[in-house]
Amino acid sequence: MHQSQHSSDHFGGELTVGLGLWYDSERLMLEGVYLDEVTAYRARKGWIEAFEANFLLEEKIDFRVRVVPNAQPGRFSVLCEFLTACGRYAFWRLTHHQAPEVQFILETAHLPAFSGIPETPVTFGSLEVRGHDDRPRPQQDADSQPEVWERIREICSAIMATTGSLLKGRPRR
């Protein structure tokens, strides 16, 4: 997140910033600048879900998110204003790196979500993907070491759990 330099009056003015996610500490606002309106509305939806799920804020009470055409042609801004003390605390946490998982969600909310893993079974060396319970299984031979494969499964599970917690507020589309 970058701090913006605004060049207009306090109410209703446009911020002059580049693409990306910006914050304005004087007006307690976040701004995302995007190249098209669809992307801006996708980001708006992701921001609302992130604030509601991670900070337990209520839209139109604690914060307000709107999409407006930017001063530069072909660009759209998503503006988020924080209206209550709880909203201002969420803003403080974001701008002071106290909620990196929410910051990640806000910075990537404009990206379409992946639909999932391909359904075609794939084999890699001695691993056969999609066993009877959809977990990777070692091929049964004399050289297999069950404790090594168990450790690999534990590591993969930890990675999946961590990745899932980062994207917890982002629904699949």
C-alpha cells in the first residue's frame, strides 16, 4: 500500500494516483485504481467481504465503498471511507501492517479466482496423484519409505492450511 498525495479539496475531490492500492491518512480513505469498470466492481465486492469477514465491520455503518470514474480517462477508482471508530481502527491496522492477510486480500481482490485443480489424473515420478481419497499416494514398491511420505503429506497439509487462511475471506467464483 502506498500513501497518496491528493491535490483537491477535502470533500468529493479526486485523488491523483497511479494504478494499485493507495491510502490517504488525512481523510482515512483507501483507494484502488483500476483500468476497467468490471475490475473495479470485482475489487469493491472483495473489499466489502474482506472488511466484513476479517474486521467484523458493517458496510454503510462502519465503512462505505464506492466505484467512481477516475480523473484519468479509462481508469476507475474504488474509494473506501471509514466512518466509525471500529472502521478507523481497521484502517490503522491496515496502514501499520497489523493485518497482512487482509492487505493481501485487498491488493488481489480485483483478480478473478481460480476454479480449481484439473480433473485429469497426473503422475509425477513415484507419486500417483488422486488416490482413492484424492490424496497423493506413493507407489507400493520395496524402495518406498512410509515415514518420508507421511512427512511430505504433513508439509503439504500445513501449506494448504496456511494458504487457505490467507484466502479465507475470498469466496470462489
